[in-house]
Amino acid sequence: QGAFFAFGAYASYVLLNKFNAYGLVEGAGLLSSIGIFILALIASVILGLIIGLVLEKIIIRRVYGDHLKQILITMGSNMVMLQILILIWGPNEDFVPIPGAFDGSFMLGDIVVSKFRVVAIIVGLIVLAAIQWVMTKTKLGIIVRAGVENPETVQTIGYNINRIFTGVFIVGAALAAIGGSMFTMYKMTVYPHCGDEYMIFALIVVIIGGLGSITGCFYGALMVGLAFNYVAFLAPQLALGTNIAIMLIVLLIKPKGLMGR
């Protein structure tokens, strides 16, 4: 997913720079900023969907059921896609402008709050709620969960399991691309390996929360984020190690994660 994250970041980078060339980003008002922000997310989602669909159809579908091959194939594909990014945009960091209304900060009592952090929290909660609703309240979500648990039965009752897996894969790619888009606007920079740097945190979050649990991942993300920032403030070199230690402790107490099934 690291490459999808990075491609999503670059999709937003390209769109924002195109708009900024006409003076429509850094000096944008609230409504214009919201519109440009949504367009940047849409660009990232579209690119993530396209790349995810192509990769799944050509490569991933051939190794369903063989977990070791899946790991090796996805790792290899990730490295190839990263080299494509470097070939197109180069290995260096590039500046990314963000919509003017989301730049800067404001005071909340005695606390300085970044405007874009508020935007990121809102977007994150919307995405979380949407996924939770689809997976638990809709027929599609029930079919997807059943397909993961017992694909043969789902196939027997008339559903195309390959189509289901394709949909899940490309939606996952699109979600990773959204993460990349949010990252590049928050950091105001983009570089080819940005996805790899944050995928370790995603892995820790999923392991802590538990596979198959969206709510568990939410709690895992809170634990990882809070622990990392508090420890980084006191001892930066121990921040990542603290997250790994928390993951190991959770696995010792609850091997399936906090809310794993």
C-alpha cells in the first residue's frame, strides 16, 4: 500500500501545482479552498482506483489463496511502482501548496491548533464512519465479510468472488491514496518514499487493533499516535520503538489484537 499512498500524494501534488500556477490555491478563500481540496482528493482516489485495478487484474489475482506469494508479489510490485515514481518525478522532495483557507493555525484557548489538522480529523472520521457503515449495515459489506471468511460458500450462492476481491483491493488502494493526499497537504511536501515511511505505522495499527475490526484500528491509531508524539517529545529516538513495544504487549495479552475476530 506504500506505493498507492505515494501515488495519491503525487496526484494531489500535480493538481495543486497546476491550480497554483493560476493563483488559485495559496490565496484561495474558504469555498474555493474546499473545492480545490475535494478535487485533490478525487484526483488521488481516481489514480488509486486505476492503478489498483490494473495491478489486481494483471498480477494479484493470480496468487489469491497463496499468502506467501501474495506477500512477495505485493512487495515486488511496490518496489517497481516506487521506481516509476522516481523515474517520473525524481528522488527529491517537492513543495506542495495547500488551499489558503487551510493554511496556518488558530488559537483554541491557550493551544495553537493547525487548521489542516482539523480538516484531517474531519476527513478521517468521515472515511471511518463510511467504511464502518458499509461493512456492518449494508448487504455489500455482509457479502464482503462472508467472502473473506468462506469464499467457497459465497461463490456457491451465486456471487462472483473474484469480482468481490477486486472491489476490495481497489477500494483499499483508493483509501491509501487518500492517505497520501492528506499527508502531502499536511506536510506541504512530497517524495517517492513517503508511503514506505508511514506503512510501518499502518501495520502496527492493524496488528494492535485486530484484523477485520475497523473500530479496533481506530483505537489502535489513537494509541500509536498518542504514544509516538508523547515519546517523541521526550526522547525522539525511542518513539518508533515504543510503538513496537506496545504492539508486542498487545499481542502477548490478546494475540488477535484488541478487537480481532
